[in-house]
Amino acid sequence: MSVRAAAYIGPMSTQDTLSDDAAWAAFEARDRAFDGRVVGAVTTTRIYCKPSCPARRPRREHVVFYPDAEGARAAGYRACLRCKPDEVGRDRIAVARAVALIEAAEEGIDLEELALAVGYAPHHFHRMFKRATGVTPAAYARGLKAQRAAQALTREETVTGAIYEAGYSAPSRFYETANARLGMTPSAWKRGGAGVTIRWTIAETSLGPLLIAATDKGLCRVAFDEDQFALAQRFPAAEIVAGGAALAELGARVVSEVEAPGRHTDLPVDVQGTAFQEAVWQALREIPAGETRSYAQLAAAVGSPNAVRAAGTACGMNPVVVLVPCHRVQRADGSMGGYAYGVDRKRALRKREGVSE
């Protein structure tokens, strides 16, 4: 049985995605990643709590699970005064309002102003926002500006015009962080990546042909079942050249990582994504070979326990397979979940690390 993701219709049914066992495990571990996803109601006290509640745990047979506080209240339970499970929804609404304010603002909003607007103390809201999104309010605003600048650079006649359209007060403010966020100079971005050289090769592995591509900074694409034409579509204005000797050693280390995962964790990568995606990819690289994490644990690791679905999407957008080991992530119930290159490959990679289903 599992928790319903849609409107409440009663205790958990077999059609849902979060099982009772997974919910109980979250309560036993006091796992904050599941706050807001499930509440546990104690039949003897008629009180419901969130998973991270610090109170002593009741006996398992006295607990039933509901997808949200509304469901528990409808069944006649009242909120725990210690963990205050109803506030999880309030926090979510506040973060959503803050995001909307940041996105609508023409100028930057400082933390005090933002916290006041949503009714929280600044230091508490700062921590809450980072836990929900993976980044601070200031970092979110910077990432939003950089994203708008990247989009504007494809439309505006001049780089300066794009910078002002994105909301920067002056070009100097943009150039301070542009290379780090865009991965190339603004002018190169304007020309669709012109001036960047990407070397590629296709290596044979026991799991099939593997495209390996790298810039001067590091590996920018590692993918099964892709070729140089797919690479050119991904980087349409870059110079795409055969790897040759310059890529031979790096390519051999990548192949070695496919055949015996966990041996080359120091391979250089040159990838860019949103701030959240990059945080997820870094968290994936920190999972040791032979270990697994759930999508909920991955979201919690980047400070966004409620962003489980977004963490899964970031895994699917992983540009360098195996090097960013998204095969080490699984569903909360222990099943493997999906994989961009087929579950058979995911199963094989996990087996090589000593992980079985």
C-alpha cells in the first residue's frame, strides 16, 4: 500500500507510489526529506506528525499514513504540537511566493525585504528557502539573471543590450560571473558556442558504443548510443573534431570507469546546468561506488528535501553518464527506477559495484 499523490480519499492504497514500509522507514529515521510528502497518524492518541518529529515513536501497529495533514484531519486526527506538521504547507507556500517575487522583480530584493513579504524572520527564511530549493535566495536570483542573459544573447543585436534586458544594472556585474555560469565568453554564447573546440571519439565497451567528448577544460558529453552528429546538434556552433591522441588517454579512463566503476572519480568534467542541476550532479559524484541513495535522499543532500521530482529530472539530464553516477539512485521502495540509457545498463553498472535489486 502507498500514499496517494492526488486528492485525499482515505488511507493508502495499492495504486500509489510511496509504500507504507517506505513511510514507516522515513519516520523511524526521522527523515526530513519526507516532510510534506506523508504524515503519520497515531490511532491511540489521535495525533498526526511529520516524519522528522523528534517525539518518541509509537508502535508500528498503531500508526496509519496519510498523504497530507488535510487527510489526517478529515479522519479525525489533530496536529502534533511539537513538530507542527501543518506548517510544512505554510513554508511551501512562502517559498513559492518568494520565488514569484524574485522572478517578477526588476531590481534585486534583499533578504530582509523578501522575508518580510512572506512573513518570516530573515535568518529562518534564508535557511528554509535553501532547504526547499537547494540554493539561497541571492543565488537563485543570480542564476535567474544568468539564465535570462543566456536567452537574451540569442535575441538581442548586441551583448550589452542582452545584459540590460536580463536585469543587470551594468555590464560589469554580468562579466564578473558570466564565464562561470555560461561556460564560455558572452560573445561566444551569442554566436552559439563558436570558438569552442570539442574533441570526440566513440569507444567500444561491454555495454555498447560510448560517445566521449571533451573541451580543453574536461569531459562535456559521455553518452551511450550517440555519435558525432548528435554531439553537433547539442553544440551547433562549436568546432567538432575527431579526438585522436589528445583524447586517447582520457577516453581510456572513461572506458575503465564503465568496466570497473569507482576507479576514476577524479576525471575532469566541463558541464553547465542550472544551480540546482549542478548541485545534484555534484551530490551524485559524492556517492561512493557500491552504495545507493533514494531520490528523496538525493534531494535532501542538496538542501531541497521537497524537490524529489526535480532531483529525478536532474538525473535524467546528466550529461556525462557513469562519471556522474546517476545509476546509484533508486526509488524509495528500493526498486531501480528509470535510466536514460535503459534499465539493463543501469542494472549492469550496479552489479559491477556489488549492488543487486
